[in-house]
Amino acid sequence: MHEMGIVLHLAKTLDETAEENKLTKIGRVTLQVGEVSGIMTDLFTDAFDYFKKKHPILEECTLELETIPAVTWCDNCQDRKSVV
């Protein structure tokens, strides 16, 4: 379950960014997640909710995940195709 590790790194980065910018809370985090990244969004959300309790600056933070569609590039036909 690599979602937990990614959220741990995200929470640390948010803590550092907040400290650098003298923020007292973060209201929303929006992440773009690749369609074929292997991230299970429900597990990611659960892990984020867990870490919000450990990071006071994130207590009231909402997480917004945007899915980026997978796209392939065909060198032979010079055409882009969405992967479904």
C-alpha cells in the first residue's frame, strides 16, 4: 500500500510549506493523480484522513483528487490516443 507513504510525504511537505509561508491552517489540497498511477483513491483518502489528525495544520483540510487520463503517443502515426 504505497498510498500511505505518499500521504506521509505529502503531509510533511505541507507542514514545511505552511511553516515557510507562516500559515496556520490549510483548507484544501488538490492533487492530480494519473489514471494508471496505481493509486487507489479510496485508500489514499483514508490515509489522508488519518494523517490529518496527526498534523494540526491539516485538521480541517479537504482533499480533492483530480484524475488525469492516460494518453499514449504513437510514433508511427503521430497521433495521441486516450487509454480506456
